[in-house]
Amino acid sequence: MTTDTVTKSCWTCNFHDGWGPDTFLGRCKYFATQGKAAKDIPPEIVDKGCKFWKEKAGKTGKIEGDEE
């Protein structure tokens, strides 16, 4: 595994939304920024990431402009 693969996984992505009641792998919030529902992250994607990967903002992993 290359360093690029490790650093750009869903685990290190700003759009990763932790663990939910239905999935251990979490949900991707990228789609919510596009006006669509967040999606469960498939097992074949979680470790390699996707083209929407964005570096986590600080330690919280919050998306800029995301309100609680």
C-alpha cells in the first residue's frame, strides 16, 4: 500500500461521518453538500477513498460551514 492510498482513504476524509447505527464504515457527507442524501461508504472504497476526498479540517473532521 502506498502512502497516497493511506492518506486519502475515507478514514482521513473530511466528508467521513463516523459510525452510524446501520454501518461501521460510516457515511459520506459529500453528497449532502450537493443537495443529496449522505451515502453509506462501501467496504471496497473505505480504505482507498474516492475522487471527492478532502483533507480533514483539524481534529474534529467538521466540514467548513457545517453547523451542529
